[in-house]
Amino acid sequence: MAHSRHYLMCRPDHFAVEYAINPWMDPEAGADAATAVRQWEGLKDAYEELGHKVSLINPIDGLPDMVFAANGALVVGGRVYGARFANAERAAEGPAYLRWFTDNGFATAMEPTETNEGEGDFLTLDEVILAGTGFRTAITAHKQAQEFLGRPVVTLQLVDPRYYHLDTALFPIDGRNVAYYPGAFSAGSREVLRHMFPDAVLASAEDAAVLGLNAVSDGHNVVINVEAGELALELKRRGLNVIPVDLSELRKAGGGPKCCTLEIRV
Ligand SMILES: CN(C)C(=N)NCCC[C@H](N)C(=O)O
């Protein structure tokens, strides 16, 4: 099918909130792995019903955030730029994801020297890769990714700790346009976004606060957190097919649909 995508996902069998590395996480409140698995299955089913291919990486006991596959790498044109996590709690995920790619025939794979959290902070459009920095991914990784992937990388400065990854504050609607929450970005980066995307969808603080920007679009269908009502209406007004999903359990760790989804672009 024309809009078919290939996604890598990781079943949240070992999901938990045991540490706090972002403001959404409260280890005292915890989270329920069984509920997370059920909600995650709903997301996987939604992709498969849309005709997308889903591959799975085995979850590893002791890595409760491994469900957030988007952070595991950045894959463009079949080249795999590996992740190097900012926090020790997730450090082992980088090599695990890179190994999945080398085991599955991706010969051009790079173990990065610079701190970066994969598609959490790198979002790929047709002509450019947008890259977040400020909380997790180092600006030096933007340069390294550009050199390795041969695509222009545009740096965007994140300023609100609740929106610690670029993909919590912006998603590509298609290869040329995006939706974003302006409050997550510095004044200079807001100007860059206005300049690059004059027709962007601007999300409200309320929709950002339910991780409504952590959505996955194939250019026609947008899989988005069910609570992001106003944003969903605007996307529908623009002719997109909106598929709401409930990932409230995973939001307790600071993640949504996009966090659970690593796109494999060959
Ligand atoms: C948007 N993406 C990929 C994410 N925002 N990922 C969720 C990571 C959550 C994890 N507890 C962490 O803080 O790293």
C-alpha cells in the first residue's frame, strides 16, 4: 500500500516506573505492566490495521523504559545511527537496539560517540531532519548524524522539561509539514519553525499536556493519544484520518504512541 511503513516496537513486558528521569515519572505512584501491555497491543493493532509492518525487539528484564523504541536509534535510507542515552538507567538500551539492527541485516550501523536518544530527538521529513536539544540529545550528535546520514539536520532548542524530547512537542504530519506546541521551544527555534512551516498545526498547552504531539502520521492517518481532542479536530479539519489510542499507562513514564514506535526507513 502507498503509505505503508515499517515500525520496530518492544512489548512492555517489563514496564515499570522505578526511577524518575523526567517530570512525568513518579516511582511512588508506579505503573501497571499488564495495563501497559494491553494498551500497547491496541497501538500495534492500529498500525497493522492500517497496513503497516511491525517488527518486534525482545524486551530485556531490568530495562523498564525499553518499550520506548523511538529512542533506540534513527534509521534513514537504511543507515542506522545508534542511540547513546543521557541517563545511566537506560544506557544498556543503545547497544541492544543497535544489535537488533545488525542482527537483521543492517550493515551500515554506527555506534555513536555523542549523546542522543534516537527518534526521540530526531524527526525526519522529506528534505531535512529536525533535531531537538536541551535535555537529552547533545548538539554535537546533530552534527554527527548529519555527517553519517548525509541529510541536513536543523537544530531546535527545547526549553520546557516536560517536553524533554522533540517528539513530545512536535510531529511530522507528512514529509513537508508538522504540528507542534510553540511553548516547548526557545524564541529563536519558534522563529525557525514559523519560517520553515508557515502552514503548521499549532497545538494548545492542553493538548501538549496529554502528549498529543507524541503522534505518528503516515501522511494520511494520524495515530494520536485519545485525550488530545482539540488537536484531533484540527487534523480532521485538514483532511487527515485520526486514530485515537489510549496509552495512559505509558504516559506515567512520559511516553505516548510515537515513543513506542521506531520507524525503519530503507
Ligand atoms: C518521545 N519519546 C520517544 C519519548 N519521549 N520517550 C519516552 C521516554 C520515557 C522514558 N521514561 C525517559 O524519560 O527516557
